[in-house]
Amino acid sequence: MDMSIYSMEGRGRFWNRCFSGLKRTALPMVALAAAACTQTVQKAPQVEAPPAPVPVVEAPKEIPQNRVALLLPMSGGTARVGQSLANAANMALLDVKNTNIKLTVYDTAPGAAAAARRAVAEGNKLFLGPLLTADVTAVRGVAKAAGIPIISYSNDAEVAGNGVYILGFQPDQSIDRVVRYARAQGVERFGALVPVGNYGQRASGAMLRAVRESGGKVTAVETYERSRAKLQAAVRRLTDYEARVARASQGGIVRADGTVAPVQDRLGPVSFQALLIADGSQIASAFLGPLTQYGAGPGKVRYLGPELWNAEPGIRSVQGLHGAWYASVPDTRFQQLASRYRAKFGGAPSRLASLGYDSVLLVNAIAGDWTIGSSFPEARLRDADGFAGVDGIFRFGASGIADRGLEVGQVGASGTTVVSPAPRTFAKRPGA
């Protein structure tokens, strides 16, 4: 078909041809001609519009970042602590606004070594965590093979070294600090009650060193197992009760009314002026009855406690422990962090949450020397000037254990009063 009929000019020529024939044809042919012309004209074919092109969506390009793995128990019995650490770490990252750092959480509860291998495969160059000693042991081989440092939240000094840095609170440091403070206040003779096991050994060793180095004297140390009968027996031995009774029984003291004072009233003082109870406040309060019975009760002896007491607000309700001293990391900034945490997550954080926050502050402080994609600059962790965080100043020595600046607090009915502030630098370690 001649498609020219679909133009204006073509339609004109077509109809002229049709009607020019009518001039020479009889009238009956008009209808036939018109019909012929009508049959010739057709509508233009309807051509469907082509479909709109599908927009090409490019996959978002991943921004190059230094990847940091959080190895934490996110399930199981310690999940609450792990979640607190993870939440606080992410709070810190938001606070410092460092977009060059990417945190990824890996659950260590199903298997710490497997979590570490997955973190290595995904390009992480630094491990924050694990929390538990057993998990640190499981992870360290994976980390060493990959050349990745570990900054663990454990407080077990036994696993420190060879690329493992321990950020957790050390009981021996708190004992050293409170003993030196007591010496500065005039205490010369010390006793200690320490639990059976590794923790007790570390506590007694720390006290013996601190007393010896500060010029004091340890007169009595007893270990115990955590049962009421065992606690009482330990106090009886600690106070040398049998020998004191024997000495008091040798001669009676005649009262003004002519009666002889009971032996209990004639007992001499115990051999120590201050007593370290290296345990939580619940066990410390259980000791108070036997200590009073055997002549070492409140008012006669100054009680000293470990870092554990800082995480136990209920200690203020134990009247017999009012006046006791203990050393810990500064608590003011943690309370501020806890308030923000509750507002954001709707619950109270674990006291260890500050370790998660401070570990990210530590990474951020070093991040200026950490080229994206390269190994973490591990040597910077041993900066002699140390670092500052929610829990005060800290630094890592050659041992890989965090050395901390601690304060000394005194237990009271309304809470803890700071009697010796924490240092702000490592230039001078406080004795008082």
C-alpha cells in the first residue's frame, strides 16, 4: 500500500483521482466509486509505545573503613554483660563520630574460636574482647596467626602478653592502692582474709608486697571456703583466739564490786589494726558476726576491701562496713554514662560497660596513625603517657595488663565518699 495517503498532500491527490472519475461516469456509478474510495482508506496501525527503560540501580559502594571485631557473649549466661559492653562500645563510636572505624559484633557463646575465624575472614584487624578467660585462650591462637592484637575485657592477668592486652580491673592493683593509703594514714599492722583459689592467692600476694614495700607488717593471713562454719573457723584462727583466751585465763581482773571479770572482757587486742576482706560485700558482711565475737569487730579494726565493692551499691546498707576503705576506678563518669545508657536502652548497664566504651575511645585515640586497610599499630598501645576514659587514666606496660589510676573511697550510709582522688597523670603514683 502507498503510505503517501496518510499525508495531507497524499490524501488530496487520492480524493481528486476518485472524484475526477465521477465526471465521466453515470450517476449509478457514484455510489460504487465512493464505496471503492471508502474501502481504500484505512486507519494508521496502532504502534504500542516501547516500555520505559528499567533504571539501573548500582550496588552501594562500601566505604573503606578499619574493621574492628567485638568478640562478646551475646547469648547464654553472660549475655547481659556482653550486650552492655556492645551497647556502650557503639555509644562511644557515635560520640567520637569516627566514620573510619566499623564495629561488628561476633557472638562468642557458641564458640569463641569460630567467631574469631569469621571475624578474620571478614577483614577485621583488631579484636575487642573476649570477656571470659577461656574465650581469650581459645581466640589467641587465631589472632596470633592473623597478626591481630587482642584488647580483652577479662581481668585475668594470666592470659596477658604476646599480643593480648587485658583491660579488665585488676584486684591486685586495688589492694595495692588501698594498703598504701592505709599506711599513709598511720596503719602499721595488717591482717587479711582471702578466699581459697587463684583470686585469693593474687589478693594475698598483692597485700604482702604492698605492705612490705610501704614499710608495714603483715601479722595474720587466713584462707577460707565460702560456708558459714568455714568463715567462723577462719576468723577464729585469724584472731588467734585460743591463745588470747589462754593468756587472759592466767590471771583474773577483780572489779570494784569484788567479782572477777569474765575472760572475754580480759582478752587483749588482735594483732592487726586493719583487715583486708578480699571478697564481695555479701561475704564481708557474713564475717562481721564472728569478727565481733573474737575481738576484731567494727570500731576496733579498720576494714579494707577490693575493687569488687565498687560494683555493689548495697554495701551502704551494711552498717558494720561503714568506715571501710576500698580502692577502685573513679565512679563519677561511669554514673554519667549509666544515665545516658538508661535513656537510650531503657535499662541499667553492667558496671563493666565502661570497658566497652573506653576500648573504643582507645582505638579512636590511635586511629590517626592507623592507615585504612593496614594492620593495627599495636605499638601505640604501650604509650607511656597512657589514655583517659570513663574509668580514668590507664596504660599498658610490657606485661599487657592495664595499669590504672585508682581512687580510695570510704563506705557510708549515703554511699561512698572519696577520701583520696585518683591521679590524673602517671607522673606520680599516689600513696595517700
